Amino acid sequence: MTEADAFRVFVAAYSPTLLRAALLLLRDRSAAEDVVQSTLLRTFRRWKRARDAPEAYSQRVLINLCHDHWRHRRRHPETDTLEHSAQVPAPGVDLTDRMAQRQALEAGMAGLTTQQREVLVLRYFLDLSVAETAERLGIPEGTVKSAAHRGLAQLRELLPTPEKETSHAQ
């Protein structure tokens, strides 16, 4: 298999995961798509170095590009737009409930600090260990643990749970 073929296989297999991670971090579909394209371009340019662990390499690039995006937004503020991607619901799933859950999650994630959001996406969405998350973000493992703990606690407060929903209904 040639280098180009190996990269194509990586892109086909891993770009949807990168896009979902970018959407969770940036909360803007067009920005997430741009960041993923830039991530894949940078990964391709350094493929000889990245090919041994392309997921790890591309995750680090994605995080760096998200930081660049946030820095640019702070320097050049504009109206905040949040696109809602249209997805076809699974059969039997109530679209109203699904939209409410998604909006609650987006609101909860928006209330987190950047570091908490990054840690939660890497730890629980990309399923990285504490050590891997610390390495990707360039922070100590203890910081990863505390950011995850605080972020999850804040999400639990903000997001409705089945117990909260039934207590409100009574």
C-alpha cells in the first residue's frame, strides 16, 4: 500500500470522528468542517511522521486549530451563530425529545470552560485515557482529572435526568 493509499484509508475511517469532535468543541458546523479539513491537510503534509499514530497526531492538530479558532474569535468578535445539523432520526425515536436533548447538551457544553470542554471531548467522546488526554492537551494528568470532574458535575446540574423530569411532571 502506498503512502497516499494509507492516508486515504485513514481519512475514510477517522474523518467522521474528527468532525464530531470538532462540532462538540466549536459548536459551529462550518467552522468544524474547516478545522477538520485543515487538520487533514496538516496531517497529510507530515504523514511520514504521523503515519505511526495518525489518530493521536490528528487529534493534537485538531485541538491546536480549535485554539487558533477561539483566539481569532476573541480578537474578531462577530455575531454568534449555531448551526443545527439535520440528521435523520433512528426509527421509533421521538424527534422532539432528541432535539431537546441535543439543545440541552449544547447549552451545557457552552457553559463549560474551554479546557473542560476539550477534556470531556477527548476523554469521553474520543475515549482517550487520562494520560493520553494530558499528552494531547499538554497539561498534567491531575488537571485532566479535575477538569473532567468539574465539567461532568456542571453538566449533571444543567442537564435533565429521568429523576428530574419525573419530579417536575408531578
